[in-house]
Amino acid sequence: MPGIVQKIQQFLRSPQGRKMTDQAKRYASDPKNRAKAQDMLKRFRGGGGPRH
């Protein structure tokens, strides 16, 4: 039975996986989206931001 990493690799090689990879690359190339992603990572890692 393949492990989770092998399943992810198989998915990424599939047509649907390649399509999603291309979408992610386009999304990440936009400076606004990149800033949003970095802000979210910073908050997730506990790097600041408003606390509720």
C-alpha cells in the first residue's frame, strides 16, 4: 500500500495534479497574492497579527 508521499507524487503527475500545480504557480506569481500568502504564513507561525 503506497504511503501518503507516494500518493501525493502520483497525484501531482496526473493531468488534474498538473493543472492544479499550474494554477498555484500563476496565483503565486501575482504580487498581491504572494503578500497575502506570506501574511497568512506569518500569522500561522505566530509572527504577529491581531489576536482574538
